[in-house]
Amino acid sequence: MSETSREAWRVFWSSNISKLGINLLAILVIVSLYVVFTYPLDFGLKYWNNPAHWVDYPKGVPPEWAKYFTSENVTEHRIYTLYVPSESRFVEAAGLYIKRYVITFDYQYDEFPSFLSFTVFNVTFNREPPIIFLEISRPDGVSARIYTLAVPGPQEGEKKPYMRYSETPFRVFLSGDPSVAQQLSRMLKRDFDISLTPTEINTIGPEKILFGEPDTGKNFTILKGVYRVDVVLASSDEKDSVGYVRFVVAGNVYGWVGTDSLGRDLAVGLLFGFPVALLIGVVTTTLTTAVGATAGIISGYVGGKTDDIIQRIADVINNIPLLPILIFLIFVLKPSIWLIVFLLVAFGWPGLTIIVRSMVLQLRTSQLVEAEVALGASKWRIMFRHIFPQIAPFIFAQMIFATPTAILAEAALSFLGLGDPSLPTWGQILNYGFRDGGVYVGYWWWIVPPGLLIVLTAITFVFLALGLEPVVNPRLRRFK
Amino acid sequence: MGLGRTLLIRGLSLLLVVFAVLLMVVIVLGATGVSDKILKAYVGEELRQIRQELSQRIRDPQELEKALEAYKLDLERAFGLDKPWYFRLPDMVRRVLLLDLGTSRTITSFSGSNKVSDIILERIPNTVILVTVAVVLSALVGISAGVKIATRVGSLLDRITSYFSAVSYALPSWWTGIIFILIFSFYFRLLPPGGMYSTPPPQEPLARLLDLMLHAVLPVLTLMAAILGGWIYVSRTIVLNVAQEDFVSAARAKGLPERIVMRRYILRASTPPILTNIVFGIAGSLGGAILTETVFRWPGMGLLYYEAITAFDEPLIIALTFIFTLIYAAARFILEILYVSLDPRVRY
């Protein structure tokens, strides 16, 4: 036995296509394991499908490497989060404790940021409510206090220390906030002698005014250089503190794969798709093969009424158009990954049963089986100890060959909007991209990668199956 | 035992398939309470009309409510809503068979009707056109290419085709369609991204046909991309297997010219299995049509499926599932006839 299996391996490993398949499979497994160990289990519901988690990401932008294909220096996405103040001091005259969080960065891009946002998390105070200022100093020396946050004071009966924004952070979308526009209107008047109403400022975009120099009329050209952002906490007690402050200079490119129209980092979602696709492929085909082979062996060996019944059922199921029935059942029974796997198994086994039966019919009349019967072996023993091992390599090859079908079926259902909402898959990402019109506006980074990954996963198993073919069917070997 | 009997048996087994699907659909609907929902919507619709009529005659609001309550009970009894769902199975089967499933929620037919049967019936031809064109083209290209390649096994062309068919097996056709849109419609602006006609559609018949063909190019190519690779490969393998049979060697040994060996000995024997393969391919193409129509907004039943899923329209989904099965069975039967008339061996 071990001699034949070594020979089988030699035949398998001798073709390049098998090697390619094994290598691709190794990559898929490694990435899947990485995801399984690093991602939270509730990733789909808590992060992926939760828009609040993605507010500070740029919306619908290409990957960072896309900027090497344009001549311009495209703005990269920058998130600055500070947990400890850069400077703390006490101002005697005012009786205030000042904590200053300073962010400096060199802005050398050829484009304006796509938006600016400011977030404060967990403000704790003990006496008077503190005030938080956001100030920006530009490379040309102009500086402005663009936002003032007066933290709400203690309510009646509330106990010290008072906590604010400790569950949901306080976030202000600076590009579009009326008070920011007002401050900018004042700054323009004071430093550049330009009159623009806050409404006009919001139509131009506050980020263009903050990061630009007034040109002629209402045009602004980009102002490159070192910017400094100060977040100042002015409080009446030394123990008052802030969990973190965050300042986002949103870019026009993001990450390895870019983002979708909700700002979701596509790389994160695509990575999550690896284990899901493998799980669906492997679980579905293992079960399908187990059911199909068992039914086929029983049908072929036992014969008679059992054979008739199994073949009748297999024939009917085999002739049902699969996709419409899957759509109907999943729609009525509500999408879930286990329902999808169950249905793919329930409608997938007959094909194998019909082939296995015909193979068993031939084996049943062999001398080996005759001898077994003469020796008094039971039906089950003959079926699973003597017949099964002879057709096992074929069944295994069929299992590998059926895996792409399961993966593609799940992807198709997800694309139609029938995917499991708690588990993001490649098909679902494509569904969002299609529904949102990403195709028609040329969001290639949203449309191409998920499809390529589906193809890659499916083709891995095709390669493996092609490599197994000469092992299972020696007749093909001479055509190499 | 002639042709008729064979076809009768095949026809009956296909009818059994249709019936099995029908039964499954109805049982699932009953057990999940969806059929209750549909019938109650029916009752509600009728009651609204009755209320309008009654309110003309009965002025007293209390009397009106009482009368309506009586009507409601009557209607519920008539629809079988007072009994458990399994008593209603025959009635539900009849409803699905006749597409008597009431009205859709939001989707309407092109003429504005929201009766389920109206919506579906006008979409059937669009799907049939698309699938037929794609299948016929694929069969022509697939078989001829497969036969050609079988005569040159191991050549570069043969290896390229093998790889192509492997890729084609792993390629989600709908994604190919999306990529086609991205390339041919978005970047090169050569072909329309979707729909069946431009808006407004050209009035002149010839221009209209041309417009239709222009819109059909990408969907047909997409459907073909999904099936063509497999068909070429299978045709090649079948021809190759037949070519190794003893009777072919015997023919060659007799000194027959290669052309005649190919046509009379190899191709004639290969046709039935190739045809079987195509018969089974139809199921895949119908499934592919659902996705392809969705991608290209081709107003057939497939796109309707997608719209119904998005709009949570149960009656439409039920009717579509049934019609798809019916069309599939019909297509299978037509091919069976072709098959039986080509291969005398199956006339058992």
C-alpha cells in the first residue's frame, strides 16, 4: 500500500501544475490561519458592517501604491492620535491648568486633504467643566483657533469624577461644521483681508482654506510646509484628563487595496474572506463527497429496491436547476453560512452518487468480492473495507474538483445579496461595489481584487485536481 | 419500443422534477409561514375593496365594522387560513401553477401592472433570447474548437486551451461581466454598460435591432466565457477517447483516408456524449443568466430575481423559481428529442 501511495505521490508531484496548486494552497492556508488568530470572531457585525467604525477613513479612494501611476504627489491618509499631553503647566493668573497636545507634520502633497476631523475621547473632570481648543498654525505664520469645545457641566446628583464622551468619543467633522466655517471666515478677514461668508466657506471646503493660500477670487492654491495642530485642555483641576485626542488629515489614497464608499479598508475585509472561502469550500465538499459516495456505494452494491429509490431521488435532484432553488430557499429561510453549506450539500451529492454506483457495479462482479462473499464477510465489511479503498483515490479527486463549485456558488449567492450578513465574504464586497455603482465610476480597486481572490482560490483546487488526474486515471499519463 | 416511448419516459421524469420542485416550494412556504403572509395580504386587499363598497351603504361605523368582520372570517375560511398550512397544500400548488400569487410589492411590469403573472410573462422572452444565443454560439465554437484541438493533442494550442478551460472553470462569470463593463464600457467607452436598448430606443426596426445587438454583445460574451472553456475541453476529451477505440484503428488499418475516419468513425460516435454534456450545460447557463442579467441590467427574469430579492418580494421569487424550473425542463426535453433522434442506441 505504501509503495502505491509513494508512486501516486511521485506521479502527482512530477507535474508543475500540482506544485503550483500546492504552493497556492499553502498561501491560502497561511493567510487563513493568520486571520483566524488575529481577527475578533464578531468582526463582521462589530467592525465591518458598523459604519461608526469607519468614519475616520477616506471614502472610496484607491490604494496608496496607485499614486506611483500619477505624476502628482497624492495626499496620504494621516491619523494622529495622542494619549499623553506634550506639555502641562499651571497658569497662575487665570488659575487654569493647561494641557497641550501638539501634532506637527510636514505637508508636501500636491492635493488638499479630502476632509479633516477631530475626536476627543473620555474627558474626566473634578470641578468646573474644562474647555478644549483646537488651534492650527500654518507654514506662513498664520494661526487660528478653529474649534472650541465646552464640555457639558455636571448634572444634578452626578458623582465625581465627572466623565464625558467615555462610551462614544466626541467627533467633529471639521470640513462642514458651521462653527469652524465661522472661525475661518474671521481668519480670512483678519489675515488676508478676504470676505467670505461661512456658507461660502463650506461650499469651497474648510480644508482647502486651512491648507491653502488665497489665489485670485475664491481659488485657493495648496500651501506646503510644516503645520502644527494644538489641542489645548484648559481645566480648573490638576487631575482633569483626556483619554485621547485624534486629528485626521484624510487622504486621497489608503492602504493596500483602498477603501469603499463607506470608508471601509478593503484590505481588512478581503483578508477576512480567506478563511470563510476555504471553510465553505472544504466543509461543503467534504460533506457532499461523504454523502454522495456512501449513497453511491450502497446503491451500487445492495441493489434492488434500495438502488431504485436512491437512483430515483438522485435523478430528480440532479435535474433541478440549482441556482433558482438556492435563491428561493435562502431567501425564505434567511441567509446564514450554515444554511448555504447545508443546501449546497443537499443538492450537490447526486452527481457523485451516480458515478460511484456505476463503478461499484463493475467491482461487485470482481473475483475479489466473490471471494469475500464466499468467506462470509458482511455486506458492510465488503462495501467499506474492500470496495471503498479501490475507488477512494477517484472520490478524493472528485472532492478536490468539486471545491471550486462550492466556492463559486457561495460567491454568486453573496453577490445576489443572499450572503451571511455576519460574515463578510468576497462575494458580498463585490455586491456592495456593484450596488453602489462602483463599476460605473471606475472604482477598480473595489471590483477587481475580490474577484481575483475568488478566482485564485477556485483555481488552486482546479490545479490540484488536474495534478491528481493522471494519478487517478493512468490512461491519461501517456499524453504527457 | 420506439422513439415515442423513450421520449415519454424522459418527459415523465422531467415532469417529476418540476413536480418535486413545486412541492418543495409549497411545503417550505407553508412551514415557514410565508404562505400565510401572502394569503393574508390577499384578504387584506379584498377587504379594502369591500370596505369601500360597504361604506357607501352602511353609515353606522359600528355596523360597518361588524359587517367587515363577518366578511373577513368568510374570506379567511375561503382561503383556508383557519386551517393549518398542510391542509392548504393543494390550493397553494394550484396557485403557483397558475402564477396566481397576487400582486408584487413595488416592482411593476413595463406597462405598469403589478400582477405577478404580468411581470414575469413579459420578461421570459428576454431571458430566452439571451440564453439561446449564448448556448448556440458556445456549442458551435466549443464543439468545432474541441474537435480541431483533439487532432493536435499536445500542441501549444492544446495546452493553451487546457489552461483556458481550467481558468474558465474557476472564473465567476458575473465577475467577468463586471470586468467587461469596466474595460469596454468605462475605460474604452465602446459598448453600453447595460440594459437592452438605449434610452430612448431607436424607432426604426433595423436601427433597433442593431441597438439590441450592441447591448447583447457583453452579456453574451460573459455567458460564453463561463461555459465555453469547459465545452471545448470536454469535446476534445470525448473525441480523443473515441479516437482510441479499436474500430477507429480498424478503419485506419483498412486504409481509409483520415478525413473519412474523422467524419464517419470518430465524429459520429462522439456526437451523443458531447450533446449530453451540452444538455447538462443548459442548467448552468440558466443559472449564469440570473447573474449575467443582474450585472448587465438585462431586463429578463434573472434581473427580476435580483430586484425581487432587494425588494423582499416573496410572490415574485416563488413564481420565478417555478418558471425557471419549468423552462429548464422544457429546454431539457427539446434537447432530449434531438439526442434521441441522433443516437439510435438510446431507443431502448
